[in-house]
Amino acid sequence: MIKPMVFLNPRGLGRELSFPPLGLLKAEAFELAEVIALKRAASVPLHVVFPVKEAQEAANLEKLCVLLEPLHPLLFDQGWLALGGDEPGALLELTRHRPWLRLFQARQFPSPDQPPQIRGKGAVMRALLYHLVQSGEVTDDRTIIQFIDADIVPSYFGSHWLAGPVGAILWFKQVEAAKIVYFRPQGGRLNAFLRSLLATIPHSAIKPLQTLVYLLSGEMAGTLRFWTAVPFKAGYGVEVMILLALALRQVQLHPDIPALEQVAQVFVGQMDHRHAPLVSSGSLPGLDQMAGNVFLTLFEALRCNGLLSWSQTVAGSPHLTIPTMGSGPAASPEWLQVALGEHTFPPLGDLPEIAAVLNPTGNRVFQRGPQNCGDDS
């Protein structure tokens, strides 16, 4: 049985000792001035990235940027809006008067192994990482890159969202990534169902994921070493894909250290953001479609690692059939069918051009993640 986790005291643990798997820390355990001093001493750059689906998120991002701005350049060096949509629109105005904030249009700069029709948050994150390395802007694998969702309600956001995870990475020598966790007073439906599903899987490597306060949080800081060692899903499955790769030991960042012992969870209290509709429509994915892709990612990872098999398989992508309210006097149900399945990307470190930049001597120690054995439609 997994025991409930308690908050760790960084000073009590020290900096050199082993870190417990997914150790839980309060963001307030690291004061802003202390983290700034740690960053200066380590000479480690920090990039903060907002993955952005569409330009309509500009109004909320404006409020987040106002809160973030005082932390530049003392805590972070560069901010990014990583856009997955076609038109930047009002996002350009956000960057015009902020030299620390740059716009990256993922459609214009996909990685060479990304099919042109592939879209989604995970694909945008990976495209930016590829660009940072390939352009020579980031070459030190100690560089910290923190992703923050663009639709966070600003009243919940503050400096502790950076100081906590960055402090954990800089303080503990063993920690390579820090996942922000929280409670969502108005949501977290899919997160709750995923926790229940994971609880039914009788495999010891999966059980530690039950200790995460929030499984599907999209806010995470990690070193470039971490981000180039993990696999990605193109869209909604990206968070669970990374968690499963770590839990199933498909990622090895340091010899003889389990990957989950290099990941902290940093608690920031409460958080909320835009809520998806329960049921998909023809133009807007709902919680049903998101859940389908998250659960499919889980099953794919288990199958790739030899932990799950089906007596029968179906050719092609699975389809989710959704009944919707019909029109007319009878109002008989109409049916919406959406394909499930998101493209799986291997770790960026597997690409020869990225490996050549980050590991010119050929001595890099981490191992590759799982092969892509999922449905890439």
C-alpha cells in the first residue's frame, strides 16, 4: 500500500543525499532571494515557456506576464509564447514591449520528424525544445526550461510558481525535474478518473504515481538533459506519457538512480484554469475526447513495455462514438465520431543532430525512452 506523503524539509535533507521518489515539497520552502542566489552561483539559464493553443489566450497571458515580469532577469532569462495555432494575432502585441518575451510559431519550425498535420500541446513543446538546441540558443544540458499553461487563472499565479520548482532543481543535486501540483477547487475530473484507473493496475512500478497530488498538471520545470531524454505525445497524452516513461524506467538520466528519484513535486496550493466541456462538439474537443487519448496513451505504454496484451487487435485508430442531442421535433440522438490516438515522439536526444550538439564527446549517460509502438494516426 502506498503511504500518504508528507512535506519534506530541504534543509533537513541537505543537498547531496538521495531524494525520495516524487518527493513532495512546498513551493514556499524556497524563498525567492535564495533561489536567485542559487541560480547565480550555478550559472544556469532559465527559460519560461507558455504553450499557447490560439491567439484568443492573449488576454489571460497579459495578466500572467504582468506578474512574471518583475522576476526578469534576476530569476529567469527568457520567456516564450509557444504558439500551436496559425495566426499570432494579439500575441504579437504582448511581445512588442517586452524584450524578455518572444513568440515561437511551432507551425513554422517543426522538428524534422514531425509530420505536418500533427498538432497539439506536446508537439509544440517538443518543437520549441528542438529549436532551442538546433539554433544553438541552448546547449548546456543543465539549462532549466519551465512550461506553464497559458490559461491559469491569474489570481492563483505568483513568483512561487517559479521559485518552488526551480529551487528544487538547483538545491538537490539529484533532482532533474520538478512537477507543480495543486488542488483544483472547481475541476480535476479527468485527473480523478485517471487516478482511479491507475489504482487498478497491479504493477509495482505504477504504484508510486499514486503519490502525485495532481497527475495531469501541465506545469513542469526540468533541465534540458531531462527534456531531451523523455518521449512525448503530440497532445493531451503528453503528461501521462512522460510519467509512465519515468515510472517504468524507460528514462535513465544518471546511472543506478531510478528516474522517479530525480523528480520532485512542488505544491503551490490551489489552482484553476479554463474548463473543457464534458462532451465534444464538431468544433471543440471535450473531456470525453481528452480522456480517450489519455487512457489510450496509458494502454499503449503498458503494451509497449510488455505489461498488457489484447487477445484481439483492431486495425487502424480506435474511434470514440459520442451521442449528441439531435434537432427537430423527435430530437433523436445524432452521432459524432472522433478518432483517438496521438502521434508518439521519441526523445529528442535520439535525433543525431541534437545528440551532436549536446554530447559532442559521445559520453552522455542517459538511455533512450520507449520505442513508438502506438497508433500514430
